[in-house]
Amino acid sequence: MRTGLISSLLVVMVYAPMGAQTQGTRDSNPPAPPVSNSGNAPHREDYDPLLDPPPLPHNQVTLIGGTVVSLDEVMNRLQLHPFGSREKMEVRFDTRTKFYQDGKPISYRMIKQGQRVYLDTMLNGSQVFAKSIWIQSTPESGTGRGQIVDFDAQLRRLTLRDELSNQSVRMNVTSATVIRKGNQLGTPADLREGSLVAITFGPQRQLEQITLLAAPGNTFTFAGRLTYLDLSQKLIGMDNRSDRSRYDISVGAIPLSILRQLHEGQDVTVSAVFDGSKYEARRIDIPNANTEP
């Protein structure tokens, strides 16, 4: 099931703060924090062409933000979960890489698993190389998506699970938190376990807005192109045109005679029920095909 999900300073949170770019092209010398290029100059007094790595090429630098998955100090490589992506990314670093925490220079040993970091990256040959890495340790605001694990009405504490990391985080619902259900205002009673939500939050993980996307038992209509078909798992994937998102849909309840008419790249319309963990197809309409009720 496709859901873009929550981000925060914890491992489960994986998106950039409001007003910040998660990925973009920047000049080789970013304005903040200032990075000296003297360490990369081949004519510096302490430069040893036999022992020191060669100066970095003057390639285009791209800013990437994400969560640290692992750090290999032996191979000088960092595994990153970029904000808003399900894929992991490998980034190389060495003595030419500058490390900062809240604008102050630090050692690479300060980088820990689960930290939220920003990197100035560039292509160094065929590898992605980090020219600068910053640790962001102060709370920020942001947006994201998640699935409700639990809502404690007395403590007004909402527990959400991020499907990218399959871990949970608790966030505070205040009297100022706006709950939306479609085009109408919702109530805390609508925060049911298993519901998918989009959130906007401020510092200290105070929820500013919760938008209910799907609750167990809701029926949805998807229309778009089939991206894959797995009859052994009774599963299809499709690109939904209305929201331009990709969904995995279980087709265990669909007759085999209809499933045999499906193929990748085909346009179909699917009526499905969200059961709290997946979308279960109840009907598939295939243009110009023989369908059964």
C-alpha cells in the first residue's frame, strides 16, 4: 500500500522542515554555514599528493536531506534515507568532507544512526560524494503522512507509524489542532486506529492539523494504469490518475476469469475497501472486456 508518511527528528520522521528544500541544486560554496575551500586547494602548504586525496572536481552541488541509516567508518560511506523517498542512498565521504552541527564544525564520529542530516553532495566519478554534512538538532516544523496506531483521548496523545521505517512516534494533539475529514471539520473521535492521515506539525511535535485520508471500512475508486500484476500473491499495483499516486491493491476477492484479462500498462477502474492495513478490491472494470459482477 502506497502512503507517503511521517517525518521528525526521530528515525521514523523523514522529511524536511517547512520552507526548506529537501533536494535542490546549489552553488559549490553554500552561503550557510560557510565552508572554506582552502582544504581542497592543491597548493596548500600541508597538501601531500601521495597521501592526501586529490582535490574535488568543480562539479554541481546538490542539497539532500534525510535520516542516517548506517555509518561505515572503515569504508567511509554513509547510508541515507532521503526525505520523501522509500529508497536508501549510499554516500561516500573522506577527509575532504566538512561536518557541522548547528553551524559548528564537528568530527564525523558525531554522526549517529537515526539522525536528521543535510548533505551537500556531488558526483565524484560514479559515486555520490558528500562535500558537507550538517546535523540538525533543533526541533523544526514539517508535514507528512502516517497511520494511526493509537489515540489516547485523555492524554490527547496520538501514536503514528511511519511505513518507511515501520516504527512509531507519539505526537501531542492540542486544543489548537485542526482535524479535517474531507471538506468538513472532524473531531478527536474520528482519530480511529488504522486510519491514514496527513499531518502538519510544529516544534516539539505539536500537531497543527490532521487530515483524515482513509479510515477502515471506507470505499475508494481508483482509475489509472496497471504498473504490475502478481497473480500468485493476488496483488496489483496501479497509478491513480486523480491524485497521481501509486497504490498496491489486493485482488483476492476478484474472480480469476477477470484477473486473467489484466496486463501491465492497461487502464482499469477499481473499487476497493480499505481494511486498515490494505486496499481490498471488490470490483475491477476493464474497458472493452467481458466482466463478471
